[in-house]
Amino acid sequence: MKLTINGSEREVKSADVLALLTELGLKKEQVVVELNREIVKRGAFGNLSLKEGDTLEIVTIVGGG
């Protein structure tokens, strides 16, 4: 299915947000996900199905000091 991720169209196999993060090599604890302009709570990643044409913004959290 085709999704727009961080402004780029990509073909992915994943059916939900958690599977997508795994496919992209990202850890759920280290990202914030916005799906179609709505912030997704981490607990909902595995329950939130993706559809053709969805738009996601995935931001990686970087610690430092």
C-alpha cells in the first residue's frame, strides 16, 4: 500500500502503525507518530489500521543535555 511518510510517498507492507515502525526499523518508545494530522498514542500503535493514501509524520525523539 502507498503511504506518505514525512512528506515522501512510500510503498509499505504494514497493516498497522506498530508494524510500520518495525518495518522502518524504528522503536515505538523513541518516536512520536502523527496519522492524518492526529497524534497517535503509543498504546494504540498496534490497534490503528493504516489505509491506502494515509499521511504520517514520524518524529524520532533524541535525548541529550
